[in-house]
Amino acid sequence: MAERREVVAEVGLLIYPDCQLAAVYGLTDLFRIASQWVPYQADHQRTVRVSHWQVEQDDVVCVWDSHPGAAHRLSYVIAPPSIVMPAKMQAMPVAARWMVARHHEGATVGSICAGAFVLAETGLIDGRRVTTHWAFSDELAARYPKLELAAERMVIDDGDIVTAGGILAWTDLGLTLVEKLMGLQTMLATARFLLVDPPRRDQDPYRSFAPKFDHGDTAILHVQHHIHATASQAHEIPDLADRAGLTERTFLRRFVKATGLRPTEYIQQIRMMQARDALETTGLPVAQIAWNVGYSDGAAFRKIFLRVTGLKPTQYRQRFGLRSELSA
């Protein structure tokens, strides 16, 4: 006798030009695995129906269905990551209109990584708190200024809108939905089977500093190069302004315009980048690393490191260090 299961939800995965198919098929497998674990964790058997929807000219059509034959009633519509940079992503008005229609029918709409650019075209996240890959956050905010960006978060579940950050955050989003639809025990069993961690809460430990050098301001670029070469040294604003050949007020205005940060913030980011590298690749004590990157006060260094990364230096080394067996 065929096994019968209750379909608790249908997740529709949107296939658009240059999307990451690994996420589409990975999520498909994740929900299937979760459904297989349910009998061991619940009183009755439940499953998630998964369907793939592809943009074809002026329409979006279903191209694969885990439960063919039954009428579709999408509970979730997810735009996966893109494998091209956001600047090269095509405008997708057809996909946007389709997502809006599904949202009006009661589906929760969401995105992973650069899929947020597809979701943003719908206008549904205007005024909403969302996340995307930290490397794309500035561009997303500039292109869609009405949304509220929280790029430090890995997953934001806002009820009818759910967004995930990194390109591999489809595991975090998938497990978040499994927990919601099938319960905590099924989610944990699925994560253990896949050998992945339960959903991560933020991206800060993975965020790296990406300084801007292509802004075209030669005077500021000259100062940037100097700061990078001497980051551990003390830098006073008057000295930096003098190096740029500008007044302090003009220097501060142009530095922020070119880099997006004040000089003190910029120096701090460089120092944290160097500290992270030392924690990842050396066994130096934390106090020595703090001194090497420019902090004579170890407590102040730890406080700043925690604020920037979301982890204490020792916790960061335990998670990312190549020599994690060495204690700081």
C-alpha cells in the first residue's frame, strides 16, 4: 500500500536567467530529506511539495513538480541566488509580476543572496526589513532606497516576506522553513543528516572589508594607500588632510564620499581585517595580535572586534582558524 503523507505547504522555486541552479536543486533535496525524517519525529507523516517555475518570454510556467497532478497553491515563492553580479542581472518584469500575483494569493515571497534584486523589482519589500549578501548590500540599497536593509542578518523572516543573505544561505532559509512547517526536531534531524549547522543568525563573522579604490579622487586614494601601509600606526585627521593637500573639512567630506566611511572607521576596518587574518592563520596570542594591529589596550580591541564580527577573538579563531587547536 502506497504511503500517504499530508502536504503541509508548497514551495515554488523561481528559475530565472543566470540563477544558481545548485540552490534550486539543493533546496529541493533538503525538503525531500526533511520529509523523510518526519515519520521519526512526528505523530503523522508530513511533506513539503516543491515545484520549479521558469521564466519563459511573457509567462512563468511550472517545469517540475514533486506532486504532479494536484492544483498548485503556492505557500512560498523563492528567488534563488544569481551566479552573475547584480550589475549584470537582467531586469525581470515578468517574474516580478508573477511574484506579486502569488503574494496577492497569499504566498510568502522571498529571496536568497542576489535574488533580492529580483524580489525588489516587485515593490513588495519597499519599507520592509530585508537582507542580502553583504557584498551586494550597498548596491541593493542604492538601487532600491525604499527598503530597509539589514545585511548583517543571515535570515529575516517577516511573515509574508523572507530573505536570506549569503549565496549558500539557501541551507539556512530551507532549514528555517522546515522548522516552521515541520517542527524543531525535524529541522535538527535534517541538519544533522546534511552535516550542516542549524540556521545561522547573522553574517558578521563572514563579512570582509572591501575598500573602494576606483572612486577617482586621487588625493583620497593617496591617503588610502598610506593608511593601508601603516594601519597599525596612529593617524591624526590633520596629518591625513595635510597628506591629501586639503583642509580638514574638505578632506573629511571627500574621504566619506569616496570610501563610504570616516577615516577613523576606515582605519578600524583595516585593523580588524588584519586581526582576522592573524586569528585565522597564526597561533599568536590575542594580546599580541591586538598590539600588532595598533591597539595598546587589549580590552578595547576585544570590544571593537566583537562589535565588528559578532564574535570574541577566541570564538572567531575556534570557528575559522587553521590552527584552532591553539588557544589564544
